[in-house]
Amino acid sequence: MKRITLWSFASVLLIAAGCNEHKANEPKAAAPSKSESEAKTATTTATTFSDFPVPAKPEVTPALVEHGKEVYLKNCSSCHGDKGDGRGICSAFLLPQPRNFTSAQYRLRSTPTGSLPTDDDLFRAVSLGLAGTPMPPWKVMLNDSDRWAAVEYVKTFSPRFAKGETMKRIELGQAPARSEAAIAQGKTLYAKMSCATCHGEKGQGDGPSALTLKDNDGNKIAARDFSKPSGFKAGYATKEIVRGFLTGFNGTPMPSFESSLSKEDAWKLAYYVETLVKTPPATVTRESQNFLHREQLGAPDVKVKLTERAWQFDPNEIHVKKGQIVEVTFEPTDNGLGVGHGFAISSYDESAFMNGAMVGVPKTVKFRADHAGRFIFYCSTQCSTDKLHPLMNGTLIVDDEIKTASR
Ligand code: HEC
Ligand code: HEC
């Protein structure tokens, strides 16, 4: 019984995984999207939290909420719990922990600190997921009405929503020009506002207070590492960074600076934060761990393009002949739990092993198929706990034939 639940949970995530269809919409902001890796160049950007188009909300009826409950029990409760308390069957495996909806402390909002999110905010968070966390982008699996229904149901876990609190939206103001001077002012503000206490001098999430930070539920929480765009929960875009300082992240130590920063200064500070990113040069493809060995093998006889979709390899069977030089290029369609996916072949793992292939950052490994037989290939990256990706394996079949390929 327990097992079945886990499996159905896995299949949800499996479907959840394939979200990378973001398109450019803001040419100026240097911004890889939430589901792309930091290796994407500054020219791509994506629909982030504040931009995500929200379709008209259906009328809230008992039938809609009832439907929301069905959607929730099927898709959300394995993590968030039947009671919305964040204690679903899979929650023990997850970091950060799934949101406890009963305390209504929402991170991604357009509203001031301490306030509830608007319905649109919730719809957007559910649609896009939270980058760098296990919260999936549900726009991939659930249609608009299912997502609206789920949002309405999630709201029932806290009495605050029914009370009808007034909602104010924080305006982000006009973006000043991104100049050297503006960035320098941002740097001064970074020091003045003590951002480094938590985020560190270089913004790598390692300030003097970093190790002591906890969220309201008492779980340890990391201050964001600004060198890694993939960890920005609302997607990596200047306006999301600005919105984040102004709204704060409810339930976490990340404060709101709405009362202490002018809108213009908030933008300048964001420009400075963006200079702390580390973007690997676009042209370098990361070498696999055994590239020295690879160099000596020469041109491959067989080239295999391997992808991952919904936490399964595609193809899941690779057929070669003994003696052939096999080159496997692997690019997943999601980044697993943020660290990418790997590829290794049992009995061949000394020569065929790679780790951390990401969306947009494929990896290649080359090896000689020098022993015949059937071998399991598997994900060598800890892209989930082993309980959650049991399907991520395939078979390498090496035929023992004398008349091998043309080499
Ligand atoms: C794989 C586990 C998992 C599943 C399944 C899942 N969530 Fe989440 N969800 C999370 C985690 C983890 C967080 C907290 C992320 C964080 O703190 O940054 C979260 C956060 C949220 C938030 C809070 C956003 C915010 O701004 O604070 C909402 C709303 C939410 N989930 C709704 C849903 C709904 C609705 C579903 C089902 C359609 C769902 N989740 C399914 C793991 C999951
Ligand atoms: C008391 C500690 C603390 C201070 C001070 C602080 N932050 Fe944070 N900040 C955090 C934590 C913790 C998070 C992560 C919240 C989460 O993951 O939900 C965070 C998250 C962020 C994010 C991530 C936004 C995203 O979408 O994920 C940005 C940007 C940020 N902080 C900027 C700043 C800047 C700039 C300052 C100074 C003006 C600052 N912070 C001051 C603790 C702090």
C-alpha cells in the first residue's frame, strides 16, 4: 500500500519533470529560466513569476472546491499532506520541505511582507513551481481549470483566506538605466543594508549568519547563493529580484526592504546582485570525468543521443557490437532535484560514467564496448533519493560478433 503511494507519487514527479519550454520575452534581463541551468547565456530569458499569464479565474463554487480537492489528493497530497500540513508521505525525502498550507506563509507574492498572496500569485506559483526546489511546475501536467481548482482548495487549509484580508499589490516602479554608476550604487547599498550578513560578501550564501538561519517551522534554510541563477525560486530575472526584496519571503529570514529602500535603489541593488552570478563560458561543454581516456579512443563507431524525459532514459535500450567505440551524448529535459542527471553503466562504470548533465548542458562519454553481454545503465547522479527514481535505468546490449563495424 505504502509502496503504491510512493509509486504514484513518483509518476507525478516523472511527468512533472519535463518543463523547459520557456521562451524569451524580455531581451534585456540576463536571465536563464528557473528550469534551465546557469550555463545558458545571458541572451535567453523566460517567463518568470510576475509575467506568467493568468487566465480568468472561474467562479468559486462548492463544485470547484470539490474538484480542487480531487486534484489535490491526486497530485499534491503526497508532498503537502492530506491535511495541507506539509507532512505528506514523501515529505521526509524533500528539501526544502513542502509548504505547510495551514500557516499560510507564502514565499512568492506580489503583496507586502506578512500578507497573504493574491489568487494570481498562487496560480503562478503552482503553474511555474519553485525553481531549485522539488515543487513541480504544474502547468505541464494540469490544465488551467485544474490549477485554479487546486489553488482554491489549498486556500481552504488556512482560515485567513476566508476572512477576506485586503490585498495590496507592491508596485516595482520604473527601472533606472543599468549603468556602471547604478551598479556601483547597488554595491554600496548591498553593504549598507547588511545583505552580506546572510548572503556573504560575494553573495554565495555564506555570510556570518548563514549557518544559523531557520524558517518559521524550525527547518534550516540557506540564504540564496547569487552565483547560481537556477536557485532563484521565482525564476532569474531582475524584476523578480526587485520584487523579492520589496515583498520579502514570508516564513523565512529573508526580510522585506520595502520601507527602507526606494524603488530606484531596489533596482540598482538588483543590478549589483546580478553581477555576482557565475556563468560558465557558453562555448565550453563540460568534459566527462574520464576525458583523458576518451581522447585516446578516436572517432566513435556508434553515436547515441540519449535524453531523459520524466525521469526515464530515452532510449532505454542501447544496442552495440563488441569492440565498437561508443559515444553517448546525454542531455536531460529537466535538472532532477537541481543537480542534473547522470549516466553510468554497471560493469563499464570505469570507462562510462558521467554526472550532472543538465538541460542545455549535455555531457558526452566515449568508451570501448570490450565485453559482451547485457548491462544495466543507470543515473549516477543523486537526482532524487533512490526510492523516487527507480525507473531511471536501461539496458546496454553488447553483441558478441566477430564481424564488427568498419574500423
Ligand atoms: C514533489 C513534492 C511536491 C508536490 C507533488 C507538490 N508540491 Fe507544492 N511545494 C513543494 C515544496 C518542496 C514546496 C516548498 C518550496 C520552497 O519552500 O521553496 C512547495 C510549495 C508550494 C506552494 C507555496 C508557494 C510559495 O510561494 O510559498 C504552493 C502554493 C504549492 N506548493 C502548491 C502545490 C500544489 C497545488 C500541488 C499539486 C498540484 C503541489 N504543490 C504539489 C513540493 C511539492
Ligand atoms: C537575515 C538573513 C537575510 C538578510 C539580511 C537578507 N537575506 Fe536575502 N535571503 C535570505 C534567505 C534565508 C533567503 C532564501 C529564502 C527562501 O529560500 O525561501 C533569501 C533570498 C534572497 C533572494 C532570492 C530570491 C529568489 O527568487 O529566490 C534574493 C535576491 C535576496 N535574498 C537578496 C537579498 C538582498 C539584496 C539583501 C539585502 C538588501 C538580503 N537578501 C538580505 C536571508 C537574508
